[in-house]
Amino acid sequence: KPSQYTVREILELTEGSLAPVSCLDGGANGCERGAGCPTLPLWQGLNKVIRDYLESISLQDLLDWQKESYSNDYII
């Protein structure tokens, strides 16, 4: 069912990692300088916002939005 698939899942399957920086690929900080990186918390927070947002939208939501936009497009 379209309601069972999230946009995050679809994008990760088709595009790979959605991480904003490569050191967050795979969920772990692979950078040797990560412990002292002043911007790492910024990127981790952005990564969480992106993932949470895309996880909150299902394929069914996209279909419903499309259907709604067409229902408001009529000509007499």
C-alpha cells in the first residue's frame, strides 16, 4: 500500500544516503577529526531534521496532494 512507504525510504533506495555531509554517511561519524569538529552538531541536527521530515510523508500523502491539486483545477 502507498501508505506504507515513506518518502525517506524511497529516496534512500533510489539516491543512496541523504546525509548533508559525507562524514554522516552510514550513521556513524567516520571522520578522524569528528571529535573536535565544531560544525558536526550542526550537520547532525540538519540530518535529523531532513530524515524526520521525509519519514513523516508517505507515498499516499503525495498521491493525495496531487489529487487535491487536480480537484481544484476545473474550467466551466
